[in-house]
Amino acid sequence: MMLNRWLLVGEWRSHIGQALVTLLAIAIGVAMGFSIHLLNSAAFNEFSAASKDLSGQSDLLVRAKTALMDEALYPQLAVYDGVAVANPVLELDIAMPGKRQARGDYKLKVIGIDMFRAAQIAPDLLGVPEEGKAMDRLADDTIFLSPAAMSWLEVKQNDTLSFHVGIQSVSLRVAGGLVRARSGQSIAVMDIGAAQWRLQHLGKLSRVELKLKDGVNHAVFKDKLEQHLGTSYAVVELENQEARVANMSRAYRVNLNMLALVALFTGSFLVFSTQALSIIRRRQQFALLRVLGFTRRQLLWQVMIEGMMLGILGSIVGVVLGYAIAVSVIEFFGGSLGSSFFPGIKPDINFEIWTALIYFVVGLGVTLLGSIVPALEAARAKPALALKLGSEDAAMKKTSFPWFAIMGLCLAVIFTQLPVLNGLPVFGYLAIALLLIGSIALIPHVITWLFAATVTFRRHIRMGAVGFLSLARLENAPNHASIALGGILASFSLMVAMAIMVTSFRESVDQWLDRVLPADLYVRTAAVGDLGGFHLDTQQIISAFPAFSRVDFFRTQQVLFDVDRPEVTLFARPIDRIDPRNTLPIINDETHAVIALDSLPENVLPVWVSEAMVDLYGYQVGERVMLPIGASTHEFMVVAVWRDYGRQFGAIQIQLDDYRTITGDSTVNTVALWLQANVSMQQVIEQLRQLPFGKELEISRSSDLRAISLEIFDRSFAVTYLLELVAVIIGLFGVAASFSAQMLARAKEFGMLRHIGMTRHQILLMLATEGGLLTSLGIMFGFLLGWGISLVLIFIINPQSFHWTMQMYLPWGWLIMIAIVMLITATCTALLAGRRAVSKQVIQAVREDW
Amino acid sequence: MKQSYKKNKKRFVMLIGLLFLMISVMTVNDSALSSRLLPVLPDHLLVFPNDYGAHPDFRLEWWYITGWLETDDKKKFGFQVTFFRYATDLNFGNPSRFAAKDVVIAHLALSDPAVGRLMHREKTAREGFDLAYSKQGNTGVKLDDWFLVREENGTYQVDMRSEDFGLQLSLRPTQKPMLQGDQGFSRKGPKPEQASYYYSEPHLSTTGTVFKNHQSFSVDGVAWLDHEWSTAYLDSDADGWDWIGANLDDGSALMMFQIRGKKGDRIWAYAALREVSGEMRFFTANEIEFTPIRMWESPHTEAVYPVSMRIRTGEIEWQLIPLMDDQELDSRQSTGAVYWEGAVTLIKDNRSVGQGYLELTGYVRPLTL
């Protein structure tokens, strides 16, 4: 197929810029998708493997529904029929002083083990002491750190590591490293007895890992043990652990992948517009080929090969680029992509050949998809008609299917009503894709109607030749116009949608923070495991301060509701009995009822649940639920739903008094303080610092907490912003490409206009008017479409992914600014492209054989 | 991948081993002397039944039983059962129930000529939660499902089983305890503090069951129990020792050992022969001789052991013939100790006169990492 190659090379050589831009767009789309996939899967796999390593080769593990269990169960499990080894573990995340909370990696995972038991289940966790100091592994003042933890904490063997536990400080000697830790994994190991004592968890364990004897049926054993243990304990299998880790970050990972696909989608639009215009431009060339004996099939093949070559090259570049991006991101920023889902690890990027292939195929597929319609059209054209001048616009007529577009839009609306699929908002994303496709397909028709409607208007109003020509052109060549418009529409609408969504989210979080941080100061102890930190005596000392007008105590705990899901946070605090809305950001609308506290039956305890509890556990207002609080489960009634942007896996709140009655635990972790009117905050902080335990307190102003929360919010959206920017840039490329391609295709038209007396300046003005009008239209439709997409994002995808709802806020200033930038960019592109076309010799432009 | 896992596993094994190298060689250097743990002093009378029990004030203690067993169809087994208690000398102030104050280590070994090599298992655990303990007042040690207990009437019960073999024995004393050294004060080196409290119970009449590959065999035989505790034990120049305890057919009991120095010299030697009458005969160092007759090279560790020896106490000479050559206990897979601990027959004048256990330690060079 010499001819094929010759045609292809010829086309690319003469329009190398366009070919390169298209190739780059595909490459960037594929690269974004692939690198995000690599980063997320690497981080996830590493995190999952690291959590799995901690449990070593155990078959099952037993834990309490609350964060910690009584050690008395350990000897029972050790001699339980069928158990070969029982490995007790106390695992605590401890805040390290001087490490930034906002970065999400301020906690060190400290694992207390009995080396003799752990050696049989998780030997990698054993400490490696200095030679001749073997007993350090059983000592009560030593800690072993993984290499990553050593470098993170900037300590080495025999240094002292100090931190706070509750309101006490603890110093331990770094006795060495670990037998094996994953690279980048920050963990520490202590003897379990030392950990219980030094970390103030006497009598407590996090879990007991079990290895069963050979030949014991796991399922039967598990059932029997579950019955024996009752409802306050959970018997967890490895699969549950994996599911739990996967559930923790799944929504986040899927959403990022979707955004990456959006970038690829805008890339495919670019392919479509360049291919379509290239075909219009070469219409006569193809007609000639047909006349000379080329069959339809051969012509179709020719155009598809062009697309395929672009797709193959672009996808290869994209895969390589994606890998390079992933590797450098890991190298310079770590693997978490700004989220805090994967703390304490540093993953390695593996070049996954099959995934690479999938992304290659997706890239190629998208390119082929973009070229199939133009290719079919080129093949279908009647050579005799095509050879004539001026038939270019007709060439694309068949590309618009109004029914298809309407159907797509209708389907999109239907999809927004469908529930989650497998816990993911699949239909929400499909709805967005359909909205985009449908709108773009509808454009040529809208343009025709719109500009036809201006005919009457044009009759009555005197306008210059330039304006007349521009409008006429747009009315009568809607397909040319729609190609350019499609690009503007796609990129602008996505930009608008993302902007609205992020703004709404941020505003909602901002307002929510006002509601949940009403006090002036929040005082916490160094949070470790289940520890309350403040005992009654310290609580009284703080309450006795004259500077405070109000003091609220909080007890928080992590509670396991479902072995496959991350823990739910339990808050016990004083909640306003007359109007709980004074304490909690309660949602009270048509879908969320609220039960008044005074209408509760006697002896029924109220619980307020977050939206995630409704989505994940099906809690309904008015429902009676059994909650694993304290040593057993207790019945509560759900009285209202409150909004929580802090914990997407669910949170519940109960009265502190109820908690104390049930558990007998009078300690608290957090104190919220309201200052008297005439007291300075600085003074109060100094007074608190002077308390006997003052140095160990973590004192935050509510403004600081707020700033930290918003910083975390912004960081986790940083990747989103980046992806959005890439999509917009590709969209702008599309606009530029379609404008310049049009200009070249219209060189003859410009030549003709020059012949009938238009000046170069007038033609440019005409082009600018056309470009400006088109862009304005694009922005208008784009805004509508973007708004529609943002509705899907805000009201469908977010609640389905993260289980929280938000109010909608429109960032008008920002929207207007990007609209103007878009308008200027597009008009300038049209002008620049036009200058090239107009600069041709008039005679040369009208010659047939250019 | 598999290679690296293996490598890691090996590394881990050696690391665990380091903790117990101390126990297998029992070289305690001066810096390890603790203000809390008591030294072994002369002129101390052992008091029974109290001294049958554990002595947590001393660093190291063991109950150690060896013996010969015979099935109904005259098949012979040798067995060794040891419970160690090791005081970590740490965690005094630690109120945790997990506080590692004492560690219990148990060894189980069975010599079966039909198998041709020593079958053995080890376990280690910290004392606590009734899962592992060493009781005071009378012998009572336990590690998970393994235990050794001395009943009121003096009979010991042992139950130690693993997946593929195990023992359940009842051992009845037929003689009084044999106090070693000076009324139970047994020196191990030139310095006075290099000593232990040490008594033996020879001629334990043994009955019970041997479990092997899901089969069980009724057995009876004769066993020997050693109970020894100390804080500082061996000279730092010590390389290892050769030890034998033997129940002689005429009812007498022989215990002798020598401690070898690193320079090929002999640091200490001891031998005692107790007649049926109860009369103890002690021998001086130059009356004691261990002369290798035949060496055996271990295919597992490449250590070369004098598995057959000629031993002399004064004018009496015995020859030691092992039940089988490969009675090496190679626990580098777990606790790291490597020694030869084997059933031997005592030959005098070409006639079998008794049965005992020979222990050879320090023949494996410490592995260099």
C-alpha cells in the first residue's frame, strides 16, 4: 500500500502542526489517566500490602467492636479448640510532636507485640537490636523503628524518642530497626508489655491474631467462635481486611480516574474536529482518488489509518509519559496524591503491562471513535458532487443526528435517577458523558435555528457587510461552526461544572465549620488509641477556670459496625436538650425528619447520626438501633441526621451523660472552651500552659482548626484542579485547531471575497466577529451544560461517593473571568489563523489546483 | 522472590537465635550481673520440697529429663525433655500482665534408631496469663500445652506433644535426690561465683506413651532428672562442655562433666558416683578424663562431635556407644541453640553396664553474619 503511506505522509507533512497537537492531546489524555491509575493502584496496593504484612500469616483475627479489647480474652483464645497460635497485638497511632497535622502524616503507628508469638505469625515485625543487646526486644523502655520512621523522625539507633501520651510525656530508646519493613513504611514496634505500660493501655489489646491448626475448617471455626464471643466482638478474615482497606479509598480513587477520563474525552473531541476538517479540506482530493479508481472501502481505510496512526503514536507517547509522571510524582511528592488515605507508606511504581495495554487501547479507541464519523463521511461522498467547489459544508451534514442527541439527553436525565452500582456512582458518570455527547451532537441544529431566527432581525436593522456576512456564514455553514463550537462547549462546560462543584463544596464545608467549631478554644490531649486523656480531676481543674463562660467535654471513639468497612466515629458530648440544632448541624428538610427529644418514650436514648450512616447502614430517623458502646450493645433511637464532612465512613453522636452511664468511663479527649467577654485568648492559652500537664496539651483556636481543615480540603482538590486545567488546555487546543483548519479550508472563500472588493481588514473583522459570536455561544451553552453537569456532580455523584450532601453555590466572579479569558483566547485564535489564510495571494487562493 | 524470602527468614532465625545464644552457651559476662538477681553461694542448704520449684531470683534455671524407653516389642527410644526459665532482669516496675519478667523455653527431643536422626521441637513464651509459668514450691512448669509437674508423692508427669511426635510420661523416683558438688553447690569454674545449685534424680522409673506419626507406643524405661539454677554460670573463656549422666544397672548413678576452654584447655571438671548405698564418691580433676574414640560430622551444621568416648573416673573406665550418631539438636530454626544430646550405652569390660545421656555443647562455631 504505497499509496496509503504516500497520502498519509503527504497530509501530515503539510499539516504537521495539527498532527502534532492532536497527537499531544491524545498523549496527554492517556498519560493523565495512566499515571493516576498507576499512582492510585501503587499507593493502594502498597497500603493494602503493608496492612496485610502487619497481620502476617494469621488466618483470622479477633477484635472488639470498639477500638480496643480486654486482654482477658487473649488466654481464652490461646487455648481455644483449633487455635495453633494466638498473637496478641496492641496497635496505636501516636501523634509525633513537631510533625504537621495538616499533612496527614503526623502519627506514628506503634505496634506492641509478644515477640515469641509474633515470630510464628508476623516475624517481619521483630526488632533488630544491637549485637549483644538481644534483651532490648523485651525491655520496657525501648522502641524499634522501621528505616522510613527513623528518617521521618530524624532519629537513629540509641537516640531517644519522646512524645506525649494523654497528658504525660514518654521517652523511649530507639533500640534498632525491624527484621523487614516495606520501603517507605513508617512503623514502630515495642514489646507488648512495655507498650501497655508506657502508652497507658494496661489491660488492653487491639486484636488477637489467630493461626489455626492444620485441618481446621475455617468457616466452621469462625461461626463457632463468633457465637462464643457474642456481639461485642468481631472475627475478621483477611478478605474483610482487604475489603475494609479498599472501601476506605475506593470512592476517591474512582473519582480521580473519572476525571482523568474526562481529559481523554476532550482529547477525542480534538481528534474529531481535526479529522473532520482535514476531510473537508481534502474533499476534492478524495473525490479525485475515487474517480481514479479508489473504492469506498479503500478510502475509508485510508482515513482510518490516518486516525489509527495518530492514535497509536499518541497512546504510546501517553503511556510512556504517564509512567514517567507517576514515577516522578512518587519521587517528589509521595504516593498519596494529596489525600490522606494512604499514610505512612512510600509505594513503588510498577510498569503494569496489562494496564498499560488497556490505556493504550482506550487512547487508540478514543482516536478511532473521533475519526470514524469523518471517515465514513469521506467514503460516502459522491465523487462527482465533491469535485465541485463549495460543497464542503454539505460534507458534514450527516454527522448530526438530532434524535441521537435528544435520546442521549433524555437517557442522561433517566440515569440521574438511578441508584449506585456496586457502591459507585456509575450512572452519574454515564449521565455526565451523555449530557456532553448529546449537547455536542445537538449543536449544529441549535446554530441553524438560532441564526435562522436572526434573519428577520437582520432585515430590519442596518448592519455593515461584515456583520451580515458573519451571520450568514454561521447560519448557512452550521457544521463548520459546530465543530469549533463543540470544542469550546466541551472544555468550558467541564470547567464550569468543576468550578461550581468545588466552590459549592468549599462553601458548604466553610459554613459547616462555623457550626461544628462554635467554641473559642479546643484543648486536646495527645490522642492515643482509646485513651480519654482527661480524667475527672483534670476536667474539674479546667472547669474551675474563671476565664471560661462555658466548658464542653467530648469523648470520641472509633467503633466497628461492619468488618468490611472502616470504623465509625462515636462522639459523646453534651447536646442541647431543648434544641439539638444549637449543637449539631442537623439537616431538617423534606427528606430528613427530626424527632423532638421531649417526644421520646421514657428510657429511650437518642442518637444523632451522620448522613453516611443513612447511606451505609440504612439508619432512618425513628429507627431503634443497637450500638456497640462499652462492653456490650445498647439500644438507641435515631432522632435526627446531621451533616458531616469530616468522616465519610460515618459518625454518630450521643449525650455524654448517656455514654458515662453506659460505660462508666468518665474520661474525655477534647475540651471545648468559650471565653468570657473580657478575656484575651493569649492570656488564657498561657494560663492553660502553666497547668501541671499544660505542656502536653494540644491547644487550638477554632480559627486554626478551621484553617487546617480548609488547607486539607484544598490539598485534596489540588489534583482535581490540575486535571481540570489539562482538560481545559486540551479543549483550547481543539478550538485553535478547528479554527485554523477552517481558515485554511476557507482560503478560496477569502480569495473570492477579496475579488469582490472586501479589504483584508474587513475579512479579519469578519473572522473576529464569527469567532467572537461562536465563542459567546459556546460560553452560553457551555455555562448551561456545565451547570447541568455540576448538578449531577453535587447532587448525585458526591452524595453517592462520599455520603454527604451540600448546598449549591455559583462562583460568579470566577466564571465571568474564565468566560472572558475564553472569549479573548478563542477570538485571538480565530484572528491569528485568519491572518495566515488572508495573507495568501488573491490569485493563488482562487486557483483550483492549490 | 522466593530466594529473598528465604534469605529473610534465615536472617530472622539468626536474630532470634542471638537472644538464646546466651542460654545455650550460658556465658554470662560480668556486666550482666544484676543487683536484683542473687549470686550462687557456698554453704547453702537445699530445702525440699521448696527447691523442687522455681527460683525466680536467679537468672537461669532448668529442669532437664533424659532417659531410655523400650516398647513392648523391645524397640528402643531415647528422649530428652527440658524446661528452661530465664529471668530477663527487666520490667520490674511494669504492672502489665504481659511484662516480660521471666521467659520459659522448652525442648523436646526423641531419638529413634528407625528414623536415624533426632526429632525435636522447641517453644518459647513469656510467663503470664497461665499460658506459661514456672511455679515456686514444687516443680510445675508449663508452656502452652506442654507441661512438667511433680505430684505430692514425688512422681513427675510430663506431657509434650507436637504434630508428628510427642511424649506422655510418668516418672517415679526410686532413690533420694543426688545433691551435686558440695551439698548441691556445684562449681563450674575457677571463680567461686561460677557455680549453680544442682541436684539430680537418677533412676526414675518411667512408664507412658510415645506418640509418633499418629501412632502411639506404650513404653517403660529409666530416666534421669537434673534441676539446676544459677545467675552467673560459665567462665567467659569457656567454649562448651561434655556432660554425662548415667543410670548404671547395679543401681548406682554417675554424673561427670568437663568445661572446655577456648584455647583447647580444660577449665573445670567434675565427677560423682553414687553407690546404691547412697555413698557419694567424688573425683578430682586429674582423675577425670574424656577421650574421644570416634568423631561424627553433622551433615546439618558441619560440626564434628566425639559421639563415642572413653571416660575415666579414677580407676574406672567406661566406653560410651551412642544409640545412633545423629542426635544433634539443631534449633537454629527457632531458638538458635545447637548441641548434641544423645542416648548412650555404657560399656565396661565389653559388657553393657548402664544407660545414660551424653551432652556435647560448643562444637558449632557461632555463625558469622
